[in-house]
Amino acid sequence: MSNATVVDEKVLADCLNEICRAFLQADVRFETVRDVKANIKRIVNLDALAAGTNKRRIIQQAVVDEIRRMLDPGKPSFTPSKGKPNVVMFVGLQGSGKTTTCTKYADYHRRKGFNPALVCADTFRAGAFDQLKQNATKAKIPFYGSYTESDPVKIAVEGVDMFRKEKCDLIIVDTSGRHKQEAALFKEMRQVSEATKPDLVIFVMDGSIGQAAFDQAQAFKQSASVGAVIVTKMDGHAKGGGALSAVAATICPVIFIGTGEHIPDFEVFEVNPFVSRLLGMGDLSGLVNKIHEVIMPNNQPPKIVPQLVEGTFTLRLLYEMFQSLQSMGPLGQIVSMIPGFSAQFIEKGKEKEGQAKIKRYMTMMDSMTDAGEPVLHFLLGNHSLDRHCETHFSLTVYLELDGTNPKLMNQSRINRIAR
Ligand code: GDP
């Protein structure tokens, strides 16, 4: 459309066909695609537009609005609030990513100031408790479970009671899954639910199943009073969009999406910023929120600001910047929030390399003493970003961590740090 000299019916039709093809390839339900196309055609009435109106803009806006509408599942009726014991129960089929997602959910809320805990009430799958224990230990979140008890209701009740007494304000109960939706699974879910009285039931679903998500979400919604959905495996699966739109069609609010196997690979799902990022339009408000969350948790300006104004930039400050950057989550996620700087600018795989490099610098700094004199010249370059991005950050810092007096670094210090 952007190459056409005149935007007429044919150009619009070609554009819409292309968009619909992309939807169908992403396994979006045919009915949804048909509705989206009809709605855009209805909104963009080329004949009725006054001369001089920017037709491209109107079409673009109509497309964006329709995609937002298609993916908007509404807001959940419950969100945990601090200071009272919130009980959240996770349900889903086996292999959907339920156990992994419980830990991601706990970790996300801990970073928001909650005091979460995990209860493993999955007694069906061998090794489920070990897996939860491993994840929880890695994320440093307290957990409860049993190797010998086979009654999931008993474990769930014991765990929830214990963590209530310990004043945990977000108690997450992981329940059993099965290979398919069957009566025994739903019965067990209802029993655990009646015994623990969760404030919210979250259904975890594998995004790679595409439009089959519609029937699955519908079934769980009816059998387990699901209040919110988390769609996992949205990384590198062509059918993820199909799954999201299918869940939206069942009017089950999607609250998070899983974007990888690791704990930080987890994103809040909000339809407007999601669509903006999807279309390469960035999400500045998301970026600002993230910076506020990480760098200014108490609305205090970061101490880096006065120090930069003074003109002293120590390695300790660089270390703190790296730390903030790391707690903001995966580099690719942050980059996709910057308008015009979509995730395509960072090749898949390269983002991990960038992150590893930062970690390596931090390891070196961990081996430095507090004070010192010599100078070190850093060049962070396009080996971590990709070839389109020519940015180099060149900066001179004083060794060791708090040193401010520039002198040459001596060999014995280099050797000591390297060692
Ligand atoms: P459960 O049986 O539902 O508890 O599922 P698990 O938590 O054991 O996850 C099943 C597999 O999916 C594991 O190998 C996870 O690492 C993987 N997994 C979970 N979430 C995601 C995700 O968002 N993306 C990807 N790529 N893999 C995921």
C-alpha cells in the first residue's frame, strides 16, 4: 500500500487479502478473519472520504483497531493485592508449561513487592514436585510439597495453611494436569478448588496449539471457573496469534504470555501495547513503566543522575546500570518497546550474547577492590546489537570500583582481576 501512487479499491483489497493470508497462516479462526476483513471494509469507505484525506492513515488505523479488538479478551475480575493472603490456583493440561509458569508468576509478583510461595498439589505426574522444587529454589521462592502423600487436596490444604501462617500474601497452588481433558482431571481440580477456596483460578495453555485453544479454553472455563488465562510458548510458534485470538473469542482474559523456558521470559499481556509492538510501533509507556519499576522503585531519581551531573562516572555506577538493565528482563523485550527499533533489529540468539557479555563485565567488576586509580576504556559495540545498529558506546572509567583519579592501570592489578 505504501508503494501505490493512488490508494483505490484495488489497493485496499490487495492489502486486506495480504493481511488475511497472514492471519490464516498464524492459524487464526476463519470466522474471526472474515469479521475483521468485513469490519475494516465497512470503516474504510474510500468513496465517501473527502478529497485530501490521508487514506493510508485511515486504513492503517482501522487495521490496528481491528487487530486490537480481535485480541482483546477483557480484564480479569481479580488481581492480587498486597497485605492479604491471595490464593491463586493454576490449572491446565500436562506439558502446557503450568509448573514453569507458576514460578514465573511468583517471581514477577515478588519483584512487585509481594511475598509469594508455591504449593505443589500435582501428585499425578512423577517428578512434578522435584521440578517445582528445582524452579522454586532457583528463584528463591518458598515451596511446599510431598514425595509420599498422594492426596492432592490434603497437600494443597496443608500448604495453603502453612503459608497463610507464615504471612505469605500470594500462595500459588500448582495442580495436576492430564494428557487430555478428562472427567478425572476436572473432578480433582474442583476438589482442590473447594478445599483451598482460591481467589483466582488461572488456566495455563500452550500457544502452539493455535485455534484449538478455543475449545480448550471453553472447556476449562466451564469446568473450573477460570478467571484468567496465561498463554505459553509464544516464542517462535507461528500459531501463537491464532491461540491468542481464539482465547479472546471465549472472553477469558489473557493476563500474561510465556515467551521462553526461563523465568524472566514472561510478559504482562495488555492488548494495546502488545499490538503496537507486534506492528513495530513500539511501546514507550511500557518502557517508561519498566524504567520506573526497576530504577526508581520509590519514585527516587536514580543516584546516577547527580553523579553524572558532577562528572564522575565510576565503575560502580556502570555496575549498577548493568544490574538495572538485567532486572528489566530480556534485552530483546526492552528493545521491542522502543518505537522504530523493533525486535528484528536484534537477531534471535544475539540478544543472549549481549546479555552474556554484560554478565562477564559484571563478573570482572566483582573481582575488583573498592578504590583505585587506573583507567579502563570500554567499547560496547555492535557485536551485541546487530549489524543494522551502528551504535558504539565508548566510555572511560576509573579503576577500581570507586576510583576517580585517572592513571594507567598496572599489570599487577590486571593480573589479579583476571585471575
Ligand atoms: P506442565 O506439565 O504443564 O507443568 O509443564 P512444564 O512447566 O513442565 O513445561 C513443559 C515444557 O514446556 C518444559 O520443557 C518447559 O521448559 C517448556 N515451557 C514452558 N513455558 C514455555 C514458554 O513460554 N516457551 C517455551 N519455549 N517453552 C516453555
